[in-house]
Amino acid sequence: MKARFDELRSLDLLDGLTDQQLSELLAGGSEVGLRPGLELFREGEHADFWWVLLDGVVDLIRYAGGCCGYRPTCCASG
């Protein structure tokens, strides 16, 4: 848990949190592994999770215009 705390502490996004707040965030979270191609979210839909990427790659795909009504998605990469 100390290693993950240090990883989170190094993120600019979280640098305004106290150690106590960061510990609470870490305690309330879960580390998950994702298979490539898994859709994480779509623009405009309710967010069920708050993601922090510590390792790996996420592809953000946005389809603009056209007649098909595509919406942006975010998928885990291989």
C-alpha cells in the first residue's frame, strides 16, 4: 500500500491533498487490471467510476461529425 501511496503522491492531479486525504482516497479505491479493448466510458453518460491510470495506455477515440451519431469512447489498450 505504501508503494501505491507514493505513486499517487507523485501525481500533479493529487498534489493539493493532505496525506490523510490521499490515504482515504487510496483506502476507498480498488486496483483493477483491464483487458485490451474494454470500453471504460462514453461521453455524455453517467460516470460510475473515477479512474487514475498508473501504468499502461488508454486510447481516447472521438468520432466527429458524420451521420452515424458516433460518440467518444475510452478503451483500455493492449
